[in-house]
Amino acid sequence: MSSSAEIRPDIFWVGARHPELEVFDELFPTRHGTTYNAYLVRGSEKIALIDTVKEPFTDEYLDKLKKLVPLADIDLVVVNHTEPDHSGALGRLLEINPNIQVYCTRAGENFLRQLYERPFSAHAVSDGEEISLGDKTLRFLLAPNLHWPDTMFTYVPEEDLLFSCDGFGAHYCGDGLYNDQVEDFSTEFRFYFDTIMRPFKAFIREAVAKVENLPLTLLCPSHGPILRRDPQAAIQAYREWSAAPAAGANKQVLLLTLSPHGNTRTMAAAVREGLESAGAEVTEFGLVDLDDELVRDELERADALVVGSPTINRDAPPPVWRVLALLSSVTPKGKVGAVFGSYGWSGEAVKLIEERLRGLKYQLPVPGISFRFTPTDKDVETCREFGRNLARSLTQDG
């Protein structure tokens, strides 16, 4: 879409499309590209911009604006989130019109002053603060940590319209501007939540509480289609996906094991016996072809994560590191961990995994254990005691 689009009277989409993008931020695959949504709100007294676009699309963005209003007439730009895919064109905009007032959160102002050396006029908004554009109002709703500390939403009450920045977005560039003009993108919507939003579930719950009762007919995220068909469905999805895990009667332990020759699995069986004998409830999975979403759900439900790994070529094997990479994409209920494993020539895996868990602020109340080749009866009993001690530590901490 090379031109702007009026989505409400005097409110325009002025973003950019990037359908050929295959990996976002060199991190996340995007099977259908993405969009960088930005908006212009033309009030009877003031003109406001809502976010900008990624820097390579600056010229396209400015051309869209010039066809709607003189750039010198723009009064303010709202920066809902300072990440470069939303603020990349801000520098050029400020060069052209240095009188533009920047509205953002306090954290956002701090970030912007580090991103741009040039002086600019900024106003750090408070939660619920409003500014009048004449016949339209902008209401600012702070939504920190969705997914940066600086994030906020902007609501236009006269139009029942919410600019939600990264919230409720998706990396999806379809043929149309609205969700009722494109094919089903629910997979991309969920993937976006899982990879970007999911670590911040407690903050998502707070943000949802601020918007779930607002009159809402148009939900305008920074990526993907504008949601005009049932926008509340997106909010309901976030409400459900961010719900706190239900607390179990007993302490919950997630036991993940990789065992090419069966020795670590023998240890795992004894560890599980010890855990259960001390009152813990254990969920156990092997690490081969384990579903990411299942792991994330169980990590959030568990009070403790226990990893059993062999050492291969002086390291933990790739399936172990793969599941450990998921830890940064969840909000663990209790940051407690423990590690055990078997080895042949050397036994570095246990220590390396412990270092990874410590780096993610896990507490390791029980020192890791490792045994060479097939565990003996004495080794198996040590594994049982390892499990019992971990279960006892959970009860003491809880």
C-alpha cells in the first residue's frame, strides 16, 4: 500500500509495508513479512502523529504525511514505544520540524535522548493524562514492559479507537489493511505473543485491565492488520494467554531429560522417586522433539526446573541448549533449578547448565550431581536423596 488510508474521519494510517521480510530483528521468522504501522490524527486545533516507521522507510513515511498536511503544521508526535522500528523516522522529522513536541513516557524520554543527540522538546505523560486536539482527544495509558519499560497505549475516546503499539500486533503483511481483509493470521498473532510478549505476563494482565472495558471499535497495533472485526477478541486472547498459572496442592517440578544411552534416564527415575517421596508433583518429558509451547506452559506452572543431561564433546547436547533458550521467553512461577547427568570421558554439562540457570537468576538449592557411565546402586540412592533434598527446599522456601 503506497498511499495513506483514512481509517476514521481525519485519522490516517501512514505506515510502511515490508512483505519481503523473512526474519524480524534477525531473531524471529516472519513467514508473511510485517508492517510498521504509524498514524496521523488531524484535530480541529492540533495535528498529532502516532509513532513513526523503521528508518529505511523514512522517505516513504514523510511522503505520505506531506500529501495530508504540511510537515511544519504538525504539532506533536506520540512515541508509544522507542524501539527503532517505531521511532526510526523521528530524527528526520525533528530536523524538518524542530518545533514538534514529543509525547512519551518518562522511560521513553530517557531512551530517546540517548538515541538522538539533537535537542528536542519532550513531555513525559502520566497514566490517564489527556491532551486535546480540538475535536479529538488523546488519552495516554501507561503499559510498561509490553515489551519495553517505555511502552504506553494512546486512546481516542471520540472514535473508540486504541493505538496499542506492539500490544495485540502480529508480524503479518497481508493484501489488506484490516483483519477482515486478509487471510487467517492467528498463527502469526499467537507466535508474536509467545516470542515477544509472553515473558511479561504480569504486566500484560495490568495492561489488559486498563483497556478491556473501554468502548472499542478499532484496535490499531504497530505491526500487522488493524483490528476492526471483533477487536475485543484480541484482548480476550491476551487475557487468557497471560493468566497466572493455577497453583497446585503440592509443589510442582518439571523434569526434563536427555539420555542417549539410558544412564541419565536411570538417574532421572531415581530423582523422580526422591521428589515424589518428599511430596512434590513431577511432570517429566524427554528433550527429543519436545513442543516449545508445551515446555513454556509447564515452565510457568512449575515451582522448580530439573534438567538431566549427558556430556557430549565436553558440552551439553544441542537439544538441552534449545530448551534452555526458551527460559527467556517465559515468566517462571518459581526460579528454582537443579541439574544432574551422566558422562563418559568428561562431565562438563552439569556445570554449564547450572551457569545458564544462575545467569537467568534461578536459585540452585541443591548442588548438581554427575556420575560416570552406568550409575551404581549407591549412585542411584544419591539421586533419590538429591530429589528429596530439592523437594524439601521447595517446602522450606514456600
